[in-house]
Amino acid sequence: MPMTPSPHSAPPHDGVAPPYGWRTHRTRKQRYYTPTEVARHCDRKDCWISLHGAVLDVTQLIQKHQGNNADRINPILAAAGTDVSHWFTSNTLELKGIEANDGKDNATSPPQLALLDAEKKPTDTEAPWWKRDEFRID
């Protein structure tokens, strides 16, 4: 069964720079999570997702947005306990969306995901929620 590495380790080197947010050095022994372990955390009170080798605990994000913004967290809840790498590009961890070169909607990510950060000001330099270390687990 494939293993998902800890988010604080670099992904396997394939000649491409690690995605934004990946740590390229380790300070402790690497921890792996199996898909079965991630799948155990599959509801709004305990929600994990895996993303390009990282495991994120998004429980606090869900709790923060469960009131007026509940529709924004529905895609995450539907995917709780699973891998959502297909929502993001592998090299920059950006949401997949409309391709500028052809104008076609090639989205594989739910558009609500970006809205979870909609309250940020244009001058904010904080990374989007899926790139923040606060959600990554060891």
C-alpha cells in the first residue's frame, strides 16, 4: 500500500524544485501516513486530507467556516479522509482552473476552495490555506 510522507519532508527528487511550502530538510525522523490512516479522519470534527504527499488537518478551517460560509467547506467535507492532489498543480500547488491560453474551463478543483481565503486583503502576503504550515501534520 502506498504511503503518504510527512509534509515536513521533501518529496522524492525528480529534477523539479519542491512545491512552495515544502521543507527541503528534516529535523526529525520522517513520519508516513497510509491512506487508511488518513481515511480515519473523515468528518467535520476530525478532518484530514492528503495533498501531493503532505497530510493536512483541516478541522480548524472547517470549524472556522461552518457558519455563514458552509458552502465553501462542502468540497473539503466531501473529500475528507482522501487525497485531493488532483485539485492542485504538482509544481506550485496552485488550484487548477481556467487555462488562460485557451479560455476553456479545465478545472478539477472546486471553485469554493479559493473563497475560503476571500476575506484576505489584496495586500496580505499570507499563503492560501493549503500552503500554510499550521494545517500540516507530522
